[in-house]
Amino acid sequence: MDFQEFLQFVPKIIDITLPAFHAHIKMAPIHRMEDLATMDLSNKNPKIAAVLMLFYPKKEQTHLVLILRNSYEGIHSAQVGFPGGKYEQGDENLIFTALRETHEEIGIHPEKIEIIRSFTQLYIPPSNFLIHPYLGICKQKLIFVPDPHEVAAVIELPLSVFLNESTVINSNVKISDASISAVPAFNIDNQIVWGATAMILSELKEVLKQVLPISK
């Protein structure tokens, strides 16, 4: 979709009721479904993080940026995700966290980004993180400067590809206990996107399907 046309529908995104659990569950691994339905965070004391779903124009077409994280000793090593990270003492709020981390990870200055709205928070049991997603737009062409310590690659996802149902697959992946499990996933740029990122993308996709004419 042409980016200028996409901008015309942004006000509808602001006002729409989020599908929340009903969207998350569509891309949830089987072993997560019971957790999603019965989750009680009162005794979890989760770490807090914020991520950014950033839309921008590339060759006049609407794109969404994702990152492939570097390999490291950790649960989310070498996985595709959104730019973002942990809330730090001194951050003004979670929007500040999302913008700061995006700047650090892919080099986009906060002044270039307009935050549209928050999306439904999502708890990740293996890492005990509570993720707060934010939708943002940048109205100008972006030049990414990935942090080599954190980012292995920047993935520029065209909106038209994201909304194509052929990107949704089932894939065998290694989960946190090192077992192999079949999970719903997005096949994006030959990368398997599953777990929390896929669940957040699912809510974003459901919202876009409600407001964009090309998806109806």
C-alpha cells in the first residue's frame, strides 16, 4: 500500500478496540494457550519492556521494521523481534523506553517518530518479561544504523507481504526447554517469526484488517 494512502487510515487505528487475547491466541504456541487464558501476574513481579511497531515509507510503499537479534546466551537469541527493550530507571515512561531502545538498536532518532497508540501488553513466561507494544510512524525515508552488538540484520517488511495470508505457517522450533514443538509462525524474509513477536504481530494484523480496504 502507498504510504500516503496508509496515513489516511491512521486515525481509525487510534480509535479501534483492540482484539487483545483473541488475536494473541491465533499465533500462540500450544503450550502457551493455558497461560494466556489464566494468567495472573500478581505474584510474578515481571521485568518491564517496551517495543516499537514502526511503519515508514520505502519507495513510497508502506513498510514495517523488524530486527534479527544477534546470537547470545539467552532465551531470545537469534530471534526476529521488534526494536525495543527493557525499561530502565530514568526512563520517563514506556514510550520513552521504546523510542530510546529503537534509537540504540537501529539508529532512528525519536524526533522522527510519531507514536500513534499502545497495543495490548503481553507476558513472556520463559523470560518473565511484560512487553508493552507501541505503534509508531515515521513519514520520511529511513536510514538504519544497526547496533552490531545487538542486531544481526534489519528486516524491512512490506505491508502487502505482512497482510498476505501465505506468510502464516506452522513450523517446528526449539522452545525454552530445548524440546521441538510445532508452532504457528510468520515466514518473513525466510525467517521464522514465532512466540511473543508473532502474537503481537497477530494483533497488529487484525487491527489493520479492520481498517484498511486492501485487506477486506
